[in-house]
Amino acid sequence: MNIVVLVKQVPDTYSERKLTDADHTLDRESADAVLDEINERAVEEALQIKEAHGGEVTVVCMGPDRATDAIRKALSMGADKAVHLSDAALHGTDAPATARALAKVIGTVAGVDLVIAGNESTDGRAGAVPAMVAEVLGWPQLTYARKVGIDGSSVRIERETDAGVLTVEAELPAVVSVTEKINEPRYPSFKGIMAAKKKPVTVLSLADAGIDASEVGLAGAASQVVASAPKPPKQAGVKVTDEGEGGVRIAEFLAGEKLL
Amino acid sequence: MAEVLVLVDHVDGEVKKVTFELLTVARRLGEPSAVVVGEPGTSEKLTAALGAYGAAKVYAAESAQAVQFLVTPQVDVLAGLVQRVSPAAVLVPASIDGKEIAGRLAVRTGSGLLSEVVDIDGEGGGSHSLFGGAYDATAKVVRGTPVVTVLPGAVEAEQAAGAAAVEQVEVPAATGARITGRQPAEAGDRPELTEASVVVSGGRGVGSAENFAVVEKLADSLGAAVGASRAAVDSGFYPHQFQVGQTGKTVSPQLYIALGISGAIQHRAGMQTSKTIVAVNKDPEAPIFEIADYGVVGDLFKVAPQLTDEITKRKG
Ligand SMILES: Cc1cc2nc3c(=O)[nH]c(=O)nc-3n(C[C@H](O)[C@H](O)[C@H](O)COP(=O)(O)OP(=O)(O)OC[C@H]3O[C@@H](n4cnc5c(N)ncnc54)[C@H](O)[C@@H]3O)c2cc1C
Ligand SMILES: Nc1ncnc2c1ncn2[C@@H]1O[C@H](COP(=O)(O)O)[C@@H](O)[C@H]1O
């Protein structure tokens, strides 16, 4: 079972996130960057499948140089190797072009049976890259999995959304995305952290991956941000201390606002 | 006038409210055509409602297979229509399914994608609210047919008469991942979280699953949906689908009441665009008070039941 895990480095949600004034892209320098939490779970799921069925886990990441930290984290958890698509021309790439580029990179990994991604990232929240990667590859999409099972040459998941829980099945190769509820990711051990330093990370430029620079970046984007501005933070209103009348006070406030 | 395709969100033979919002927005860009993908006989039940919100046409794409495959039948049908009628735009609800459908459609048709917009102007510029409402941005599609997902509850649905002329379209033979089992979510008596005009949420401070009855009682007195913080969900107090925040639902109701929630940045990301925010927390330093229009420093087990009684009294 050869598994590719798609991982993304994102600004830490605890730090302030901004857009650059110059071109309205995410200001990646202004915030601490971390391996997206959901991708730790994607790596964990891949490792569990490898432990049960054998094979190899390859981490694939598209992002700037410093995304190496996120890749090392995934390797220290136990992934075997990594491919990092890194090129200055990728700056500003939109979601469909990201999916096309990731599909190209997946194509450089030999004999892939399964791609595992997070269901949505905490920065873009497109929640659609895994589905779009499946579209480009022409592979079945089994997304928003709270449970994944492999049986011979087929994969079965439980997809949990607002609409309820669906059981979804397909033949391999396939693209799976996992939700927060899938597992608890392991902590990298000291041994794992040391071993990760020696694991192979192939860095690809656009040319290496066979991607034309005109297909990506701000120039290649099929949508453009034309304006952006921070919203003035919401102001605090009234704060009172409950002295036995707190509930009544709220009701009076709501009535005054015509909310009752 | 160019057509604007609107993918219809429907469940149990009823049109979901977000569809009416999409039809309302679609009228700014052209003539709305509703696209129904479902089992044979589905569109018949939906046509009148779609017409009441201005659908000039209803494309009925019906087959047994349409509900047996994940997402791909909708993509196939929309892609076929995009090619045939060259619409001014395709509008899809920003639900989980909708975002995946829209993403695949954009890839297949070589088009630009605008995700989770809260409004669209007549020129097709979509407004976004980023990082949980900390930023506003406007984006435009510059290539192909704009494919836009619109957040539920972001625009007010307005009725308008439409002819709702039904046209059958074929559902291409499906491929992809097959749906082999289905446990629909229990509808319950409360409004849906993302559609509700009032949301009452509980956090870790609620303390237990049993204690969530305090949150539910207040919600029911207001006809509200119930939400929860991730800490409350992770502690097993309330089911996951009710989580509000960055990795849960984004809600933007008229009124949001937070009980025993500290107001961590990731929770605020899912609720800070609410019109009015009320918070009850026993810690006067809790960050939720920074964004609350009305905050009460106190014990939620004293304040919330009193508020419930007071509301019941005023309404009764
Ligand atoms: C990547 C990531 C994603 C996340 N996504 C989400 C998300 O989607 N949604 C989310 O909510 N969180 C999310 N979190 C978690 C978030 O950081 C907080 O941990 C969480 O929101 C805290 O929930 P809480 O406010 O209920 O709990 P706490 O922070 O523990 O706060 C409980 C509050 O209850 C008060 N309290 C206790 N007892 C009472 C009482 N009797 N009466 C009144 N007040 C009382 C306390 O004073 C305290 O302020 C995420 C975190 C990360 C890292
Ligand atoms: N630049 C990227 N590199 C690698 N994986 C990505 C990238 N962007 C998105 N993904 C994958 O797609 C998932 C969902 O992201 P998104 O659709 O952007 O919300 C992430 O959790 C990753 O697994």
C-alpha cells in the first residue's frame, strides 16, 4: 500500500493572521507557521494503514521553503519520505491550480494506491482541494471520513457531514480526506525526530514537476482578490456582574434591542 | 439575459432555505435557472417553491444513480449545462457537498472559483469574510465561468415570480465513489445551526452532558439552535456536528448567546460576525467579553435559567 499524505503548512491560528497590502495574499511571514493540525491526523491515518497493510508513506507538500519544518514534523511522526514542491512562482496560486499542481507531484511518486488529505485547512478553508485533486487524477473521492477501512483493493469510509453519515466505497487508487474525529495523532518520539533528519526529501521546482509557470501563481489564477481590508474589531459593549438579577438584565437588554 | 445556474439544495422533497438565498443573489447577475439533481420525481415537489423565488427554468436531472454516487453526478450535470447554456455564473451553497461540487466543476471547466462568499455585486465581485471575520476581501473570477459558493444565511431571501419551466436533462452514467449506506442526521425540532437566527452555545463551563439541558432550555425558549465549543464537544458534552468555530460551523445569527465559553480565537472565528453577542461567564477576564454586546459576569447555572424563565414569562 503506497500512500501519499498531502500536508500543508499554515499560520498558527493563535497568532494574528493578515493579508499583505501589496497583492492581498496571505502574509506568511507575519505569523508563526505550523503543520496544519488536521494533517497530523492525516499522517496518523496513513501510518496506521501502513502498519496494518505494509507499504510506504510519502509526504507531499506545496509551499515556501520554510514548509520544510512541517514536512520534518510529518517525517518525525513516521512517514518514510517527502516530496516538496517549492518555487517562487507558486506565490498566489489559487485552489484549482493548487489541485492541478499537487496532482502533478503525486504523479512523480511511483505506484500510489491512496492519497490522504485533511478535509479542510485552517487558513484557506477551501475545503475542496482533496475533491479537486480527485477530479484532476480521475480517481474516486472519499472525503470527510471519520473512519477509513481498506479491504484488499477497495476502500470504504464513513463520511460525516451535516446531512448525516454516509458509507462510501470505491476501488483503489483513490483520494481520501479525514476530519478531526478520525484519530488522535501520535507525538513524534525522540528517535523519530532524529531519524527524520536523515529521511529523503525531494525538492521539486515547477520545471522539475513538469508544471508550466503560467498555470500557477497570481498570473495563472482564475480568480483575483481585488481589495482587502482588516475589519475594525468588534467593540465590547456593556459588562455587568450578576447580583441575582443577571438573567432579567439580559432579557431587558434583548427587549431593548427588539430581539425578544 | 444570460442564465445563472443555481444548484438546488433539497432534502426529503423540500427546498432548503439557502437555495432561496442563492436564487435571490442570482437575479442580480442574470436569469436564475434552478438545477435539481435527485431521484426520479424529485423536481416535481420542488418546482413551485423554486418559481416563488424567481427561477425562470428548472433543469431536472433525475435518475436512480444520481443519489448513489458521491458528488460526481452534480458535477457531471452542471458541467454539461455550463457547456450548453454558457451561464453568467454557477452558484452553489457553501455546504460541504457544495464546496466539493464547486471545486470539481471549476477544475473541469477551467474556471475560477470563489469560495464562501457573503455577497455578490452585479459585476460578479464576491465579498469574503476571512479568518473568522477579521478581514474583508473582494474577489473576481477572471477566467471561465465564475463558480461561486455562497454561505448560508449571508443574504436575505426575497420572493419574486419566476416561470419555473421544467426541462428534463440527462444524468450522465455515474463513476466515482459509490454511496452504499446512509444514516440521515436526525432533524430534531430545533432550527439548523447555520440557518438559525438565534444560537445559544455552551462551553466547557457547562460541565457535563446532562447540564447541557440548561443550554437547550434557553435555546427552546428563544426558538434557537444549540451550539457548542470544541472543548464541550471534545469532553463529550454535545455532538460534534454542533461545534461552532474554526474547525466547526461558521454562524452569523441575529443573536448569539455564549454560556461558559472563554472565547478562544478559534471559537470566535466561527461566531464573531453575529449581529448581537451576549455572554455569561464567571471569569471577568474571559476574552469573550471583548466582543460581547452584553456580558454578564456570573454563574451560568443561575443566570441562564433565570433568563429562560423571564423570556417565557414575557412571551407567555
Ligand atoms: C487548530 C484548532 C482549531 C480549533 N477549532 C475550534 C473550534 O472550531 N471551535 C472551538 O470552540 N474551539 C476550537 N479550538 C479550541 C479553542 O482553542 C479552545 O480550546 C476552545 O474554544 C475552548 O472552549 P471553551 O471556551 O468551552 O473552554 P474553556 O476555554 O475551558 O472555557 C470555559 C469557560 O467557562 C467558564 N465557566 C466555567 N464554569 C462556569 C459557570 N458555572 N458559569 C459561567 N462560566 C463558567 C470559565 O470561566 C471559562 O472561561 C481549536 C483549537 C485549535 C488549536
Ligand atoms: N499546498 C498544499 N500542499 C499540500 N497539501 C495541500 C495543500 N493545500 C491543500 N492541501 C491538502 O488539502 C487539504 C484541504 O485543504 P483546503 O481544501 O485548502 O481546505 C489539506 O488538509 C491538505 O491535506
